[in-house]
Amino acid sequence: MKLIHKLLNLVLPLITLLAICLILPFLSIFRFVHWIFRYLFPENLKGKVVLITGASSGIGEHLAYEYAQKGAYLGLVARREDNLREVADRAAQLGSPDVLVIRADVSKVDQCKQFIDVVVNHFGRLDHLVCNAGIGVHCAFEDAPNVTNFVQDVNFWGSIYPTYFAIPYLKRFKGKIVVTASVAGWMIQPRGSVYCASKAALIQFYDNLRVELAPNVSITIVSPGFVDSELTRGKLLTKRGEVEVDPVIRNMVHGMPIESTVECAKAIVAAASRGDKYITEPWWYNVFYPSRILCPEVVDWSCRLVHSVMPKTP
């Protein structure tokens, strides 16, 4: 067995490299033609039923507006009902034929089953499930023993629960799942170990689920960078388990290149309509992905430097 592993260590990389060199040109042509076809003939969203979690603000709010302009029926889920109703009113003005408001906590499995059932019973179908609810946390891991489970409950299980209950309906209508992860799921973010882990778990889970559900359900994984939202304005989970604005984080983010929520939402809905597997917004964050593979030492050194000069959070 030891000899077999030595042989694989020697031969497999060479075979893989050769196969990539042979396949890549043809694959690139296929991808380009396929993308052109999907760009010219995206999904018509008029009359489709879309359920969006975390729809009371930020990306989720503007996703509701974008789907509304396409003529989709909407089910909006969040904990802040007053904010949801404001979003629902504007979505109706923008063109959604019917908007259903549901106050629910995505970290509670029974409430997730309930709002999936409510939407399906009300509209009779479900075409797009948009798992957008999330919460931010920014502190060293050793300082956050009391919030790790809650972050995972919202950021990870808050997407898994509704997905589980929605799958039978999505399969019936050849539906789609859109999940909001983050570039933090594959980038190193100083003092973001808990948050990054929750987003990395999302990416890995939905990558595997895509294989299980194909071809009946397609999945688009969204990786936003700095996009205008409550999170980039410093609204994070504290060690006390409360969501508050951290002025230190707010000042750190201020001045960085932040994409508007409107543009991000437009790109996400367009990608979902085309059936894209991944979308990163803004696009330029993609350049950081190969750097982790090609020069991990430089990335590690850079992150240590950033961590050393970051101001202490309360």
C-alpha cells in the first residue's frame, strides 16, 4: 500500500496536468458558448414565486425589489416585521403581483418549515429559494466563546433548514436555490474566524448539494465582498449576544471600495436567471482566490500584518 501511494504521488500530478492542458481549450470554448446562450435566453421570472430570507434590509431587501421589477410573486421572511412591511409595500409598487410578509427566525427549524409551508400553500408553488439571512461577528476566536453557536445557527443552519423543507417543491417546478455566502468563505479575514467558518461551510454544503439535486434544481452561490449593508456599516454580533453597531469596525470599513446594494442585487438576480453556479460581487475579488493557492505564504504574511495593525475592538 505504501508503494501504491508513492506511485500515485509521482504519477497522478503529471497525468492531471496533462489532462488539464488537453481539456482546457475545449472546455473554455464550451463555457463561452454556453454563457452566451444563457445570457441571451435567461429565465423569465414573471409569475414565478420567490422566497427571500433576510429580506428586511441590505442585499435581501434589494433582491426583493429586483425580483419585483421582473414580475415575480414574493414571500419575504425576516425577524423585523415593520421593516418587512415597508419592503413589501415598495416591492408591490415596483411590480410584484402579490407580496407575502412572514415574521420568522431562520435559526429555528420549526419556523423554517412553517414559512416554507405558508408560501407554498399561499402561492401553490415555489420557484426560487433565496437564502440570504446572515449575521456578522468580528473578534478574535478566543474572545467569542458565547456567540459561535449562534452565528452558525443563523449563517449556516439558517440556510440549511429552509433548503431541506423547500427541496420537494423546488424539484417539482425545476426551481433554483440562491444562497448568500461571502468572499470570507475562501479568503483569510483577521478576527473573522467564526464568520469565515460559517460562510465556508455554506459554500462546501451547497457545492455538494448541487450534485445531489442536478438536474432538477440548480444552485447559485453568491460571494459578496464589501457591499453596502448593515454589516459593512458596523452592525455586528457582540460578545453579549446582541447585535449592535461597532464604531471601530464602521470606521475601518469607511473609505474602502464598497459596491452599492442595488448593483449587487441586479447582478445576483441576473446570475440566478442565467443559472450561473457562482457569482462574486464585486467581480475583482476573484483575483484573490488563485493567490491563496499560488502564494499562500504571502497571503498569510499579509493577513498577519493587517491583524497586527488593526485597532482593538471593545
